[in-house]
Amino acid sequence: TGRHNLKFGGEIRRIHVNVGEGEPTTISYSNLNNFRDNRVESFSIAPFPVRGGRRWYTFGYAQDDVKWRPNLTVNLGLRYEYYSVVNEVKDRARVFALECGGFCPAGTPFYEPDRNNFAPRVGFAWSPKRFNDQTVIRGGYGGYCQLNQFSTKKATRYGPATLISSICRTQKRQNLFNLTVPLFIATIKTNLSLWLMI
């Protein structure tokens, strides 16, 4: 009120992503001549199950536009965002980690959530008197948090061999494992994580 104009709000969103996998196909020929002539001996399709990724997005913000002078307004704000850990709704993906001795129990999170996503905002609008209210100079700064929708879930989707790179904070359990194919290569645990999932 008066010199201050307060704004605040938030959102809670449940994200559902159901993904059907490609269907691995096997074609067999009895010899090279049949292969050359495209005479198929056997053909099979084995579809992967549909996976259902679930997570919550939650955020809130508050901002105050302060009229310091008739020709100067300053904006101050703070936003907080929280993205829950992706989970597979029917438990079709499991964590493989050495601290669990192999596959972790059902419900073990794929990684530790990031709970410090505070994003400050500051800005100004200034109209110098020497320009007779004909010019406004504006500036601002904002910190931003963004999560790739299901980038961490991609490692549970793609096969047979997929290289997925992600720049992220070091997390305890980063190795997402595709149970439909029984091979894996462990995660490189650095801030620049590379996942090679087979």
C-alpha cells in the first residue's frame, strides 16, 4: 500500500509422463544367401512395458515494487522452487547402487532432491529528470532454477545403449537402471555426470 506494491503466489503441479518404449525386433536368416535375398527365417517383436514417471513441481514467490521516489521504482523479490524426485508409478525401474549391495529396495529414490532452489530478483525503473519524463532506464537481475522435465528419467527409458549427459549437483544414487536389459555400467560420480545405460 502507498509506496509498496506487494505480489505473491505459488503453484503445485503433479506431472505424469507415460512413455512407451520402442519395440526391439529380431530378424533371423538361415544363411548369407537368404540374407542377401531377404528370405526371413524368423521374426519377433518384444515390446517394452509402458513406464509412468511421476513427480511434483512446487513453487512460491513474493515481490515488492517499492516507489522510492516519483521517478524511481525498485523491485525486490524471491522465488523458491522444489522438484520432487521422479518415481516410476508401477515400480518398473530400480536403483542399482553399491551401498545397497546391488538393486536397492523398491521405493528408493533415484537421487537426492535439491531443496535449496532460492532465486532472488532485483530490478529498477528510473526516469532521469533531465530527460523530461521522455526516457526510462531499466535494469534487473534474476536467479533462475530450471529442471529438464524428465532428463533423469531418460536413463530408465532409452536402450539398448544410450549416452545421456547432464550437468548436476553430486548426488548419492545417480545410476538409473533399465530392468528390461540386464547389463549396466555404473555412474561416474562427478558434478558433470555421464550415464551410459545399456
